Amino acid sequence: MVYSNAMSITEKLVRQSVSLPARVARQVKSLAKTSNTSANRIIVDLIESGIEAREQERKRFLELADRLAQSSDPKEHARLKEELARMTFGE
């Protein structure tokens, strides 16, 4: 069992093997050195940040979809549709 900084709970660790492109591996090593921590800790932190960012993006999308469904203003309707399209398909 390990104390997780990001989640503030004790949880079981599961070993995973990940192959990183050389460029990414160099960036991870550099971040680890700068932060005075392990490359493993950097990878875990980045993954946790990515998962959280994805969940926030999903919540934002659903909020916009709700606003679109409730909107009766044509200009706001068009703006919300455009924002949802950017979130879905990129710019």
C-alpha cells in the first residue's frame, strides 16, 4: 500500500509497462530532474492530470449541451453549437 498524493488515500499499486517515444521519455526525465522526483511519479501525475482534464472536458460539454437545449436565443444557439463543434472536432 502506498499513500497517493493526488488522491489522498491509500491504494494498491498495479505495475504496468509503458513504452514511451524517445522524445516523451526525455521530457519525463527532465521534469523528474527539475522536480527532484522519479520519472515514475511524473508519469503517474501526468496520467492523473490527463484523466481529470478529460472528465472536466466531458462535464463542460454536457453543460454546453444543456444550455443549447434550453436556449431560445438564435445567436446564443449558434454560438453554443459552434463551441460544441470545436470541442468535438477541433478547430
